[in-house]
Amino acid sequence: MLTLTPTIVPNLDSWGTVADLGSVILEGEAKAFGAFTHGNPETPVSGGYFAVTQSQFRMVYPFTEHAIVLEGEVTLTNEATGASHTYKAGEGWMIEKGTPVLWTVHTPRMVKHYMAAV
């Protein structure tokens, strides 16, 4: 039997805003924070923690990602298909590279742990 223990989010570095990471901010400040646990943006596979403050923004995924929400709530809308889903702590997604996604962060902060492959 697999037993999961709560994840304690480490201290995260300021990464500016999601606009600094290639997104278009529609509402809110969208301050971004993160810490790598594997690789970095230049490696073919990377992973780590990512946090963003309450906001709404658009991005086209520059990599394929699997992520699990650790804290907060976010709605992701695939702008190509219109499919939308709200994720809370413990829930996750898989998004393919090139997918246009509208993020709506409902809580003061949303934190995910992710694995990305280019």
C-alpha cells in the first residue's frame, strides 16, 4: 500500500511575473516563484515547484508537463478546444507542448510540483 505524506513547500525564489516567463497577464499581478528539484530550463527534462499569485493569464506551453497542485486552486482552459477543469490540492494534469492555456488562479497563491520535457 502506498502512503502519501503531506508535502511541505520549500522556500521559493522570486521569478518575477509570469510575463517574464512568456505569458500574457490578463488580471492581477501574477507574481511567479519557483525552485528546481531536477534540471533547469536548458535541460531536456526539468522539474520543481512553481507558485503564482491570484491572477489570470495566457500561455502557450513551451514543453509537455505533468503537474500536481500542492496548494490553492486553479482553473485551466485549453483555448484550442474550450475544455476547462478546476484543480485543487492533490489533483493534477498532463498538458502537451504547444497547447494554448488560460490560467485562472482563484486563491491568493497556487503551488504545483511539475515535471517538464521539451
